[in-house]
Amino acid sequence: MLVEFSITNFRSIRDKQTLSMVKGKGSELEATHTFKPTAPGSEALLKSAAIYGANAAGKSNIIKALSTMKQIVVTPPNVGEKLPVVPFMFDPATPQQPTEFELIFIANNVRYQYGFSATAERIWSEWLFAFPKGRSQRWFEREYDPQTGEYTWHLDTNLKGEKKVWRDSTRENTLFLSTAAQLNSESLSPIYTYIKGIWEILNSMKSGLLSAIYLATEGLESMVTSILTNADVGISDISTENNIDEIIKNQNPAFDVNVFRKINGVAYSSKLENESDGTKELFNLSFYLTTAIANGAVIIIDEINAKLHPALVSYLVNLFNSIEHNPKNAQLIFTTHETSILDQDILRRDQVWFCEKDKNQATRLYSLLDFKPRKGHENLEAAYLSGRYGAIPMINAQ
């Protein structure tokens, strides 16, 4: 369960920006759109959040930041390889400064605060705080000293296991968390597993490969078929002809997915590749979404509205803001230009975020809660499009 994510000095993000999934004070849609974790000291959280903004405002960089953090944790670089961090470039100081990532989340009924800072050459700092009883425990911390060329370490007694072995095995361009998890740390494996389990879906990742793998292995046909049926694209069933071993072995196979329609009681079969771009997009998204819902996971999607009708976007978002369809409280975070869901019957005010760039081309992320609502039930879509909340393109029409 994601509580908040913070980024500093990454791509278009210069100053620290934080996306929070903590529920605000409002009671609207509280029963369906929010939930209260059982972890000690935890606050009520949101099931979904939407990020709006003009093109090139930095929305995708929020997702890329989380994707990069996950990559560094899950896929440590080899000896001598550089870390995939890209600092803010439009400032004389920031290219030499570390990029910083931090996650606050709940895993196995414990709240954690984990983060690190890094340049392309090395990890500069790394920290983990745990709150097993609602109170902070500093499990570990490391800090690079450029004067001595060494790290200072704090390894707490609450962190059980071969701490010295893990520390000595941690290279300058790798994380202590990753090293310890790979060396079978029971204490740190829940943190590693949680970060590994976050789904971050950029446009380039909306392919059918993962869909085919999950269709063949996870038995999600009924859930996906339900989405396609309810979305009124005419599909009544799906299947794949591929062997799962070949899919995994080849990594990028030419796989076959069959879709079925019933017309006047007769079943007709066709290939997914012959369907419209919108249907294929919905098919692929439905696998990511149903897998996240089935596992109570966090999924973050860039441009969820691409190739989809506004009603379908609303339908997919409502799957998460539902007790019936989302019993494990999976969380959906997405960027979008689809303004029809800017509706207080679909999203709470604390579920709406905006991105815009300042005069220095630095991205600023802010919440709709920063604005006081007008009297009555404010038309959020009209207010946004009129520029009341910012985060829209300033078009110079000549």
C-alpha cells in the first residue's frame, strides 16, 4: 500500500515533489474510494489518483522516477556500470547533485520509509525506517563522505541477520537493500518484494507480451473477459494458442490471442491483432489492471486515456474505487488528459493532482486540495479547462 512517493532532482523535477495517497479531510465517497490499513499508526489511504497537466509538464517523469527507483533496487548495475539517473539540467548546480527517491509504504502490515540518493557514479546515501509498532526504528543508514571516500554506516540491532556480510558486499553503485535481499535477508525481503511488485506502465510497455504470459499462467481469463464484456466491445471470450515456455524463452514472440463473439447464438473467432487499436489497448490494460487488483498491488499508468473512449476510462477507474471489484485495496495512479472524469461523483478532490512547469522549466506537482472550492458542487472539469487550477497549455493563437 503506497502512502507517498517523493522525487528530487530528476529530469524536469528540480525541487522535491511528493505525491501523497493519504486521504484528505473530506468525507465524500469515503466508503468506496478510501480504506484504512490495519498497520499500527497508519492513516486512511486513497485507492486511486489522477495527474493532469499540459504536454511536457512532467507528468510522465513522475512515473519514470518511480520506474527508475525500482530498476535500481531490482536490477543492480554491474561493476563499473553507471546508474540510470538523469538530474535536472536547467540549473548550474543540479547536474552535479544526487537525485533522490523516497517511498513510504505498508508491507506485511508494517509501515516503512525507504529512500536513497544517487548520481550516475555512485549511491550517496540510503536509509530505511520501520514502524512495526507505530514508532520509528532506524534499521539502517549509509552516507558517502567525499572527503574520505568512505561510507559511514548505521546498522540497527532491530535489523536481524548477517549485517556485516551485507555491508561488505555492497558496492558503491549498488544498494544495501538489494544486496541484503539477494543474500536472503528475512528482515529486508518484504521491502524489496514490495518495490519489485509495483507496476509502472509507460506507453512503451503497453504491449501484449505480458498479457499473453499472464493469460497463459495466471488464469485471469474470466476477469479480463468481464472487463471486455462490460466495456461493450462485443467480445465474449478470449484464449491463447501459445506455449508459455516458448513465450518466456523468446521474450518477444509472435503470439496468437483469439477473441470470440456471439452473434445470434453463433460463436465467431478472430485474432486480436485484427481488432481496433482501442480494443487492443483495452485488452492489454485489462491484464495489468486485473493482475494488480487480484494481488492488491500498486499500478501506475502513463496516459491511461490513450486510444480509449472517455466512458472506458471512467469504467476502469471505477473498478479501483469499488469495494466489490477491488476488495484487496489495490491502488491505481495514472496520468491523463481525459477531463470528463474530473467529476466529484467519480473522484474525490484529494485524488486529483496537477503538474506544471515554472519559469525555470522545473516541474511542480500540486493537489486540487490547494484550491478552495466554490460554493456548491463545483464543476471541476469546467474549472480546470478555464485555467482555474493551472496545469494547462498556454496557447499563443495568432
